[in-house]
Amino acid sequence: MTEKEMILEAFEWQTHIHKLASDAKNEELYHKRSKVLDWLIQQAERAQKNAQDLENMDRQLYSEQQQNKRYREALEFYADK
């Protein structure tokens, strides 16, 4: 199961738990566990977004390194003339 599928599964769990606990909405334990589950899902979403952002930055860095290499080669070519 991919991370995205796991997060979607957690959302389904959350929905199911909310339905099952509709009678327990006034109980402190329900609220505490519900908040923890919400927090865990948010952290997983943040981690997924951060991983995607990191991949994007890696691609951008590689592109810029390649461009710098071409510039360096051009400068060396013209410096030798």
C-alpha cells in the first residue's frame, strides 16, 4: 500500500470512528483519541507534502547544476581564446 493509500485509509477509519462514536461525543476519551487521530493524519499529510517538495527541489537543483556546468564550459571555452 502506498503512503497516499494509507492516508486515504486513515481518513476512512476516521470517518468510521466518528460514526461509531456518535453516542460518545461528550466523553473526554473520545475527544482525546479523535484529536490524536486528526493530528496523526495531518502529520502524515505534511510528511507526504514535504517529501514531494524535496523531490521537486532535487530536480530543480540538478537542473541548475547542469546549467552551471554549461556556463562554466562556455566560460572556459572563451577564456582559452
